[in-house]
Amino acid sequence: MPDGKRSFFNIEAAGLYLDRETYGLGGGFQARLLGWFGLIGEYRQYRDKSDKLTFTSFGADFALFQLGGFSWSAYVQYSAFSDLLALSGAGYGTRLQMFLGGRTALDFRIGKLSMTDIEFWDYDLRFGVFVNRVQVFVGYRAIESAEAKLAGFQGGMQLWL
Amino acid sequence: MVSLPSFIRLGRHAACQLILQLAVATTSLHAGTLKDFKKGVKKEQANNQPAKNEPEESSSTDGKSESGECGLGCAFFSAIFSAIGKAWIGYNTSIYYDDYPYAGKAPLWATYRDAGKITRREKKSSSGRVSADADRNKPAGLADDEEMYSDGTETIYEFDTLGNMVQKQVPRYGIRKKKDTAQRRSSPTTCR
């Protein structure tokens, strides 16, 4: 089982459930390359009966503090909405990854997306169980501002290399 | 001191709490369609826009999203080139900000690199001589024997953000010959 220390790489596939008519699918990766520096990327496509909204982000992740089983990092990224809504901007935030033992892990990310004339809070909270190098996770994902909210449950698999 | 195993136990407890909270949180999930999300975004953008609205910009954003002319790759490179362009233009204008009428109005970011040390670009002629404009320490557009003076106030009319016409009093400036220069010219010259 990976412990999140030093260098690692993972890719994921995830699904989101927002409500009965709205769902999302996507993927992502996290590559901690030099022990302290890494690349992150995420792609989500939200759909309902008539519309499609795509969210993409790509950026860098910097480890602030690491122990075996514990990683605290900060990230900056380029983020964009496309299709139904064309918005782009910078994202930044912090991420806490804890490997709790007993093949379980907790991953919490909180940040802000600063786009044209609007700022979103970006939360990602997930709890996972490892089966060898595959983590099966469930959690909550939200991108929200004062007037707009895109939030729901997520679940998926993450392959750790 | 909190040991790592106890910290991990705390984390496990937090994870269980999290799952329970998630189960309860279903009522606060995304409500409405993606169009509602878009409406919310547009509404908040309109609220956050500065006093001077820029309808051209917002309408062009709409056009992009609906016509699909500018996809993700286009938006990505557009954002990068736009940022480079703004930085380039910002740099090249900030060094002239000691020119009238921008005197003393250097942009905020320019102050970070010590606005006091910003030097004006010297325009050299083909002969290599530095131009008089760059040499003299005064607003551009004024001759060496000219100066600006305050000439009372004048009334102007502007539209406010609601489209109403408002009346404003603003200072008026004029350009005149410097007094000492004028006196020197009027005084008789002596021949040696």
C-alpha cells in the first residue's frame, strides 16, 4: 500500500452524482515528482438532460510537510469551464492526504478558483480503501460561489504507481 | 505531545464522521439544472462587475460558449497570451507614468519594483544624442519656457453607472510662458 511519502503517481477515474438529472464523469492525476514538487490535473464533464459543462484544471503541487502516511501540500492551477459556460482563471489551495492504516486513506482539498468577475470555493473530500495499488473512494465534490453551486457525491478508483 | 498513532486514530474517527455527514448532506447538493448554475454565475458576475459595465466583453464570452468557436485549447492559449500581453503593455506604459496627465499615478504593481527607480527611456537620435525631452525633468508636451497653471474650474457633464447625467466641477489647467523667461525676452540685450 502506498504511503504518500516522497515521490508517487496516481491516476483516477471518477463519477459524480449531483441530483437525479445531473451527473458527472471524469479523470485526473497527481504526480509528486521530486519529493516536494508535482503536477496535478483534473477533468470533469457534467451533464444533465440538455446541457454539458466541462471543467478542466492543470497545475503544480508543492509539498509543505510530509511524513510516512501524511502529506500536506499547496497547489496552484489553471482552471477553466467550457461548453455551456466559458470561464477561465487561476486556482489555488491546499491539500491534506492522510493514510490512516488499515488500508484506508483520507484526502481533503480546499481552494479557490478566481475567474472573470467571480470566485468559487473548490472542495474535494474523499475517503478511500486500498486494494493493493487501487484505491476505491467515495466523497463529496463542490464548486460553489454565493449564487451558483455545483456539488455532489463522487466515487471512483485511483491507481497508485 | 500527540503521537502519530493517536493522530491517525483521530483521522479514522474524522473519516467516519465524514461519511455520516455526507449521508446527511444530500439535501444541500446541487439544486437545479446546469443552466441554473450558469444563471447563478452570470448573476454573480453582474453583481461583481465594477461600476462601469463592459457589455462587449460579457457578450463576447456568451458568444464563445454558445457558438463553440473558442474551445478549451483556444481559451487556454487566449488566457496565456492575454496575460503576457497585459504584462508587456503594463510594463511599457508604467515607465511613462511620470508623463502628464499620468504623473504620480503609477500602477500599484509598479510600486513593488520601486517606482522611484523607474527611469524613462531615453530616445536617442541617429547621431546618438539624447533627446531634450528625455533630459528635461518636466511633463511632455511643454516647451522649456512653458509651465502649467491652474485656471479655476469648469463644469463637465458625465453619465453615471445608472445612465443619469451628472454635473461635475473639475479643475482647469492652462499653459503659459514662464515669467522669468518672458521678462528676460522683454529686457534689452546688451552687446559686448
